[in-house]
Amino acid sequence: MYAGTLTVGGMIAGGDIAAAMADSMPPADLAAITLRPDDLAETVWRLVDERSAPEAVIDVIS
């Protein structure tokens, strides 16, 4: 068994919050604060596959 934590710091592209914000923000501004689902999936896969860290942080700043 493995338990890990993924801390998400930003909106997820295609998610309901990103969709709601799309009407009120210019696309370039929205892109700057939106994370790609593929990047999140890759990070989760790495946590499970490698099991070398208990947590990972993915955000729009780093």
C-alpha cells in the first residue's frame, strides 16, 4: 500500500473552475494560472511508480 499527497496550486485546464473563469479573463492570463491535466497525471504516476517521496507539489509558480 502506498499513500501520497499531491498539492495542486492552480486551476486545472478543462476543469469546472477554469471553464467558469474563461468568460472573465483573457486567454493569456488564464494560461498563466492553469495547470495541464497531463502534468498532474505524470506527477501522480511518478509518486506511485517510484515511491521515493510521500508528497509532490505542482503549481503555476515553479
